[in-house]
Amino acid sequence: MYRTLEYLRGISDADVRRLRASGIQHTNQLLHRTSLEIDRRRLSKRTGITTERLLGFAHQCTLMEVSGMERHLQTIRRFGVETMKDLRAQDVDDLHAKLADAVGLAGAPRLSDVQYWISQATALDIIEEPEAASPRAIVN
């Protein structure tokens, strides 16, 4: 889904200006320019936005790509789902029940919709997570 950068939670006007100056106009472009760690480092040097913030924005962009979930995205975030990994870890029945409780049965997605979202979480998870720093051996 193509959204303006302002749609991202926590993005500042300065971030938007810097990203647009780098040729990134919408969330889909941001996703593709931040999915790999090396690309986030390059973009960070160019824009002054930290790699950690860029990673957070990338995770938001991937969640926006899940078909049919956009309408419920803010509610799902309240349940602690911030990444595709978080979405994959959800129990279908539990997430569906939480959504029905939060928005009411009439506004809740169908159980099959929630199943579909979780299945998409594997296919759409293209974000390369930063590698944990490995301890260095001390040589005497």
C-alpha cells in the first residue's frame, strides 16, 4: 500500500523532509530502501536519521503491506504487534477475540481474515534484522 510518509507513527516533519530529499516519497519506497541493514546505514548517513528509527519505520511499512489489515492496524499495535515477527507469533483465535473485544463484534474482522494476515506475515517479512554484536576474543 502506498501511503505518504506522514502516515508513519512517530515520524517528524524533519524526517519527512530529509527522506523526500533522498527521493523517498511514500512508505513503499521507504520499505524497499530500508529492508536491508546496509541500506539503512547508507540512508542514515544521507539523512541523519538513525538506523534504529529507520528500522522502526521499515517495520511499520511492512505491516501496512498486509492485505486487509490496515483498518485494524492501530488496534493491533495496542496488542504489542509492531513487526511481522510479532504478527507471526500471534494465536489466530486469541488475536481475533482481542480485536472483537476492542472494536466490537460488528466491526471485527472475520477469523479467516486474521488467519490470512498471520499467513502473510511470513511471506512479507523482508526486513533484515541487525546482527547482534558478537563478543570479541581477547588475545594475550
